[in-house]
Amino acid sequence: MTETPSRPPVAVLGAGRFGVALTRAAARTGEVLVWSRRELGFDSPNVRVTNDFAELASAELILLAVPSRHAAQILEAAGHHLDGGNLIVHVSRGLLDSSEHPADQELRTMSHLIRTATACRRVGALAGPISAEILSSAMPGAGVVGSEFPEVVEAVRGAIGGPTLRIYASDDLRGVELAAALTGLLLFTIGFATSPRVGGNLGPATIGALATRGVAEVARIGRALGARVETFAGLACFGDLFAAVAGSDRPELELGRAIAEGATPSAALERAGGNIEGIEVARRVAEFGKRRKIRTPLADVISELITGRLTAEDAVRELMVRDVGNE
Amino acid sequence: MPQPEPKRSRVRDLLTKPIRLPQWFAAPRSPDEPRIFQFNDERDLVVSEVAARVVGQCLGDQLEVLLNESAHKEIERLEKQRDDEAREWLGFWQTVVRKLARMNEAERRETLRQIVESMARDVAGNFDPRVYRFAQRVIPGLIAGVMNPKQLTRDAIGGKVGAERLVTLTGHLDELAALAKVGTIIVVPTHSSNLDSLAIGESLARKDLPPVVYGAGKNLFTNPIISFFMHNLGAYRIDRRIKSQIYKDVLKTYSAVMIERGYHSLFFPGGTRSRSGMIENRLKLGLAGTAIEAYARNAIRARHRGERPAPIFFVPVTINYALVLEAESLIEDHLKESGQARYIIEDDEFSQIDRWLTFFKRLISYGGACVLRYGRAIDPFGNYVDEQGRSLAPDGRVIDPVSYVSRRGEPCLDPARDAAYTRALGVTLVEHYRRETVIMTTQLVGHVLFRKLVMETPGVDLFGRVRRRGEISWAFEDYVRVYSETRDRLRQLARAGQIHVNSYVETYSAERAFERATDIWDGYHSKTVAHLDGGQIVLDDPGLLLYYQNRLVPFAEAIAGQHEQRAAREIAALAGAGR
């Protein structure tokens, strides 16, 4: 039996760890349709699994939980069945791959892809310190939905919000998406700085300084791309960052630790596991900053670190010897 | 509250009130004629619908605040104006302020209704098919005839009218006839000159497409002859001096009601003429944004009747001039930091008849100096439409546009949603403008020369650069090489569908392009823009070079060679400097 039978079915596209957690959370409020290529079993009668994109059309809200690199292909296939009545909210923490359009040096977000690959216009992004555990086991927490359309936020609240999960609204979709993507860089930095190897020289105060200046850096990039600076002070950026400092298990942290301990970039990626969406953007952010004359010291150093052009010791020195300006 | 009795003065009426022709000899109606031909019969209905809707939207305390705010803004404006309008209305507004606190809800509503109705009447246009037919037949030839009678005789023999020599039409214009029959067309062009609305009107008439209604600044109505034509051809008057919220609501509601009733419309979504010469890169859409609410209202009504609403189409158009009538005033205004907020330039070239004459003379003898490019029609949600006006998803599938204004299958009104759609439409239109831009010779020559100026003045800001009048010169042979390379890159972009180039850009050599550009500039602009002196090009007026080259700002990096990338980046950064 559903608690609120009036809610139209919610679809979840993708059944990775986060997709499954979203499905569990949404199954507490009503009917859920999960699109997956794999056979899956859920213990809730409210969940139905399908591999037919055509079935998505019956859902009002579609939660997109596939890795950024597969999104284009999946959205194109799903797009054949969707129209202006479907609301799509993604949980991507990455930026769009620019390798298909090398001339396109803009940092594009997932909502751009949704709008160009499908007829859907009412689009949103769910971000903040929401982990798979919070969703699955109904632990208290909060997230933010960035969307210019109030009905999108309302639909997400109706699907996964409730007494244990507070869903805040922001009309700065761009800001929420960029905050979600760029915070990955900051998490990497924290992982790096808290590693015992580097951490010998770096205390909590250093981490505080790194994290705060890091937020200022990603907010500068966000502003250059039309986002609001305040959004970076919210759940999508600071919220995620505090969770990391308090010990969340985001893979970017592990990646930072592995690099700090001298692992090669490929070995570090393997050790961190998971789909690390945020970290590959370091190079692009650094290039973007150079082109648009925006200071991006962290992104510069991270892109050098993960390509192996800079050692951990040099990285710290590099960050400290720069000119100091106003906060 | 009694409204002021207008003071009678026949002379003033002739100068300020729109002149209409008596209806004695009006032609009988034909069933195929465009909707606008019947506008005069519906006029009162439109005005009362606007009044009812605006009054209906304001309730309770909000109404008192609205009246109070509007009254104070109007008093402030009228006290400054000190003209006949002030003498008529100042007393009325002062009374509103005095009595407002003692009014009950019904009295407040009645006051608002009076204000709104009077505003709506002032805004509402007129359409006289006879004036339209006269304008359609006579004006294009007249312009050409006055400017160059000999050419007119030659054109008449060759079957050409003057306007065809002035304005080249290209793009997706032929699809519009079918779309105009099934839905409402909203033409949304780029805006560089006050001549734009005339150019659009002429292009539609030339293709036998129905005329469009459009809002024109009240300042354009001061000339009685222009006022006569504008007022009888569906233009409605917008007084940009009025800042009160009630007036803004009236304008928005008026345009929404017109779109709902199926009147094809013209809006300049950039708001005012581009001061910098750049293609609009941020659109507020303003009144054009009312189309989405209009569509939602039609969808709700149609649902009640069990029908489908008539679709609404946005048609992006780029208006590309080799020579811009008001270029000098516009760029001067752009470069004045404080000037950028000004909507009305009172004394620009548009109001100077001798400048008109020189301008048109130059244009007529030049050939192809203005290109109007019509883009493909889209629905209000940014989807392309097919030839029958059906909305298409990116995969080409027909979709129902009502789904965008529906929640759980039912169409509904939602101002926040519609505002979001409007912003998204603004972004989409900017992309269309960019792709549909046609680069003219003066723009490309201007760009290559200005880029040289940037390369020669490292570390100097824009204002410093435009002061370098006649200081920079460039060997002509170097220009020839660089121009040719730049043009080739531009052609590649054109082939990739990212932009269009004028036929002269396509075929002319660097030498002939320079000649063509300086020729048209010299014959019109009061200052020399660039000239050739003993094998050296002298850059005389960086301000005008900037104005013409600004059209290429979004493409600066893509058309620059390795050596010019640094300068190109600086030029590309101008896009952030606004309109």
C-alpha cells in the first residue's frame, strides 16, 4: 500500500548505488518505476523495474542517476518518449564531456544536455550532502533542488522528501549544478590534506583555510558562468564540504589521499573506485580560468597533481608561495 | 473620481492625436483577409478585457500600495514634463493621493479601472486596411523615387520596386504563410535601428504575409506623418517615461490579450537598439514573454471546449546592415558609461531628415546593404515546428506543446513557470540570432582593422583605444593577407552552419572589400572611418570600427589566426561588456 496514492509514478533512470537509494526513498511515498538494463529485485511492492524507455512517459518526475559519460546516450533513447509534461531532475556531480566538441570550451552542465537531447524543459538538479545511506535508511538529512520551475522542486519533495529528508529549493539551477560538480575538487583537496603523509605538516587550521579559499575559487568560476555566489555558501557546496570534513565516504577524498601517498594517478583512481565525476574537470576548470582571466590556484594544482606533473610536496609549496590578496 | 476633461485645441490634436480616416469609403470585408483588418471592430473589447484583467489581478491592500506608488511616480513625471498632459492629469493624480486613505475597496477598484482604461486606450493601436494597402503599394517606390528618380524608372522597367534594392530577404520566409494561417506569429528580430520595424513590415508585405502589430515608443509618434502611418498600421504606443506599475501591467496585459486573440505581433526582445552594434547576447524579452501566458490561457479555454489551442510561433530574424543610420549616436552612447541606461536618444540621426536623405542615397546606390534573415520558426518552448505548425521534439517526433503548460495533464496558469520559460526562450533566441547572423563587408573589414588596433595597443583599455584616432596605420599588403585568412576561417564557420556571410563577403577580394566598406562609410558617416594613404591604411575612427566589428565578437576567437589569438580573446571579452 502506498502512503500517498495520489502522487503520479516517479521514474528513476539508472540503478547504480545512488539510483537504488533514490528508488528506496521514493518507494516510501508511492509508485516507482526503475529503468535499468540489469535484472533487479526490490523488496517494496511499490517498485517496478523495466528496461523499456517507453514506460518512462507515464511518470511525471524522472530522476536521472546515470554517470555523466553515459547520460547523452541514455537521454537520447529516453527522449523519444518524453514531452513537455515530464520533469527531469539529475543528480550528476560532473560536467559534460567536451571531447565530442573540442571547440566548445564552455563548462556545460547536465541540464544543458537534458534540454538539447529531449523535449523536456522543466529541469532540475538535486545536490547537497545527500548520501545513498541517508536515502536508503531514512537518516535525517537535507538536500537542495536547483530549478527555475517551482513544480519541479515540489515534485521532488513529494517523491523523496519527508520527515527525515528536507528538500530546500533554489532557483539558481546553474549554481547548484556547478557547485555539485566543482565541490569534487575541494573534496579531493581535503582528502589530500588529511592524508597522514602530507598531514604531518598540515593541521585542522590548514584544512580550514584550504576549504574556505577553495569555496571562494569555485564560486568565482560559478559567477563567471552565470551562477550566484550565494549558492556556493549553501548545501550544494558548503554542505557537501562539511560532510566530507566530518568523515563522509566520498571517493574524491580517497583519491586525494591516494595521490598524497604517492600513488600514480591511475592507481589512485582504482583505489578510490566509484565514478569520480568531479575530478576530471580540474584541467578544464584551470583552462577556463586562464582563458577568462579568473584565478584558479586549486584547480591548477590539482590538474598537475592528477596528471603526475607535480609531487605532493611541490603542490603544497606551489599553493603557499602565491601572492596574497584581499579575501 | 471624475477623470479630467481633455482641453480642446484643433491644432494640438492634429499634431499629437493620431489621425484616422473616416469610414465612409471603407472596402467591404473579405473572409480571407488577415485578422488585423478587423482590429478596429474589436478595439473596445480588447480595451475592456485589458481593464477587467488588470483590475481583477489587484486585490486588497496590494491595491492601495499600487495606486499610491503609481500616483507618486506619475506626479513626479508630470511635474517634470510641464506639458499639456501634465495640465490635464496632474490634478487627477493629486486627488488620488489625497483621497486614497479614505477610499473603500470598491472606490479603489473603480479608480483603478478608470486609470487602466484610460491607459489602455492610449496604448491601443488602430488598423486601417486602406492605409496599409497604400503603404504597401506606394511607399517602397516612393523612397526609391525621392532618392534616385532615374533608378526608379529603370527599376520600373525591370519590374523591381525600390525596397527590393534596399533590403535583401533570405532564410525561412516562405514557410510563414502556412504558419500564419494555423497560428499566431511573433516576429522577434535583432534591433539596431529605428528603421528595423519598417524593414520588417516591408518584408512581410513584399511576401504577402499578414501585417503585424507592434509597440512603438511614443517618441516616434511626434512626427505627424510617421505617426499617421504607425498609428494606422497597427502600432500601439508605449510611453517609456511612465514608470508606474499599473502602466507596465496594462502593457503586458494588452500584448497578452492581442496574442491570445491571434494578432500576429512584432517585438524587439532586446528592448532597445543595440548600442554597441553587438548581436543581442542577453534578452529580457519583456512583452514578448507574455506569449507564454497567452498560450496557457488559450490552452485552458480550448480544453473546456474540447479543442486544441491555436499554436504560437516565434520567428527569430536578424537584421543586418552594412551601414547603420544611427551608428554614430549609438556607439557614442555605448561608450559613455552613464549613457547605457538611456532608452531614448532624443536627437539622433533618426530625427534628422538630411541624415535620412544621405543614408538612403548611399544605400540605394550600394545594393544589398541590408539583409533580413528569417530563422526557422520555433514554439514558445524553443522547439522547432514543422510546415504545419506542429511542435517537434529533438528527434523530429511531433509533440503536444500544451504539455509544457500542463500539470498532471491539465493546462494551468503559473506565473513563476512562465517566467522560467521566458528566460529559457531568451537564451534560445540568442543562439538562433548567432546562427542566423549575416556578416556584411563593413563588419568584417571593421573587425580585421579593429583587431589590428588591439594588437598595436597592448594593455590599453577600450576607452583608451577608441581615442587613438588616426594614430595607427597598417601596410595595405599585410591587411590583404590577414583579411583573406580571416575571411576563409569565417567561410568555414558559415559552411559548418554557425553563421552566414553576405554574398559580397563570399566573393569579393580583400582589396575590393576594403574599397566597398570605405566607400559606403565615407558617403554617409560624418567622420572618416579608415582611409588608404600611400600603401598604408590609416585607422581614423576606432569608435565606428568598434561599432561595425562588434557583430563579430562571438566569433572573434574562431576566425583569428595563431598570431591574432591574444587580441581575439580581448575582443571576445567585450561580450561581457553588455549591450
